Amino acid sequence: MRPYLSILVSRFLTLLQYRAAALAGVGTQLFFGLIRVMIYEGFFNSSTAPQPLTAEQVTTYIWLGQALLLLGMLDVDKDVAGMIRTGGVAFEMTRPLDLYNLWFARAVSGRAAPLVMRSIPIFVIAGLFLDLRAPASTTAAGLFAVSLVGGLLLAASMVALMTISLLWTISGDGVYRLAAPLIFFFSGIVIPLPMLPDWMQPLITVLPFRGLLDTPFRIYMGSLSGNEALLALLHQFGWIAALVLVGRAVLARGVGRLVVQGG
């Protein structure tokens, strides 16, 4: 475990150097957050139909989404993709380390570092000036923290699986273009998932993507509490385990058929 933790920490610290990019991301996410809040204010002001979330809850949902946006914007590991294209992945395979654990640790740090740099300023600004509400209760705050870790691990398991698929496809463009829009939409970034049509809810409930953002957000707001919150966490961590097992199986098969050319 120590080697993977060392890789995670060292890459996390390396990525913390990209402060200018993080600052630009904070400004962009605040701008689009304000636009989305205004859109939903117009929606609530023009509609008298009952909604599954109140206007205040949607505002909080939006700012949580802007703060934690990178949990729903997933892509392959570009460094590993480059190694697969050039044949450098052969050196990865000679390391006395478990290859899946290595790539999973990279995926965790690749999500966590920029997430920390962007989320903290947005939480502070939105909490002080933009109507981001505090967690519904102390229990909700604690479960939110657990669910947030689950969201990070779920995102890492998806990134690892997409990266492993490059052993077949080589280019990551196809995987990214197919998977990214689905993940982005069904995580709750575009539209809060409770506000989607009733006929979509059974599908949303089964898919893993709600565990990235929707589950932590609804626990934070108190929409999920008690047994409902525990079941949501079970769904979240169950999908993490399933995706890790699938990723390991796919990687074992991919390594078994891998041919590296060049020199």
C-alpha cells in the first residue's frame, strides 16, 4: 500500500503547482454558476407546478456542482494514454507494482488535486455571497464527507476503466466522446437529477453516475437522510467495487494480448 500512497501524494503535490489554471477554472465556474442560477430563478418564477426541489435547494445544488465539477468531468489519463501510444507502457509493466493499483492511484490524485484547488474558493465565495446553504445538519455534513470520498473513488474507478480501454483503442478520443457526455449528464451537472422526468428515474437510480455528484449533494441538503442516505451510500460504494473488479479483469485481458512495437 505504501508505494501507491507515495505515488498518489507525489502526483497530488505536483498537480498543486497548476494554480493559474485552477484560478481560471474558479472564475469560469463562478460565471457559469451565476448563469445557471438565473436560468432556474426564471423557471421557478414562471412556473406554479410543484417541483421535487425548492428554488433554494436548486441554488445550493448548482453551487455544489460548480465547486465539485471535476468529479463529473472525466477523461482518460493523458500520461498513460501517451505511454500506450509510444510503447512506454512496457516500462510500466516491469515495475514491481500492481498495474491497476498504480493507475487507480494516479486517477485519484488526478481528480483530487485540481478539485481541492477549485472547490475551496468556490465554497467560500458561494457560501458568503451567492446563497450556498450550509449542510442540513451535522449528520448530513458527516455523511456528505463520506459520500464525497465515495464520489472521488467512483470517479477514479471510471477514469481507470476508460484508460484501460486504450489497450484496445489506442486513441482516447473515442472513449472520451462517448463516455464523457453520458457521465456529465447523468451525474446531475446539467439538470439536477430529481428534476428529470419520472420515467427516467428508475434508470438514474440504477446507473452509477448519480454517485459522483447527485448522491453527495442530496445528502448535503438533507433530501436523503436516515435509511435513504445509507442505501445511497451502499449504491455508491457497491458500484466502486464493481467497477474496480471489472477494471482489473479488463486490464488482465488487455495485458495478456498487448503487443508493443518500436524501439
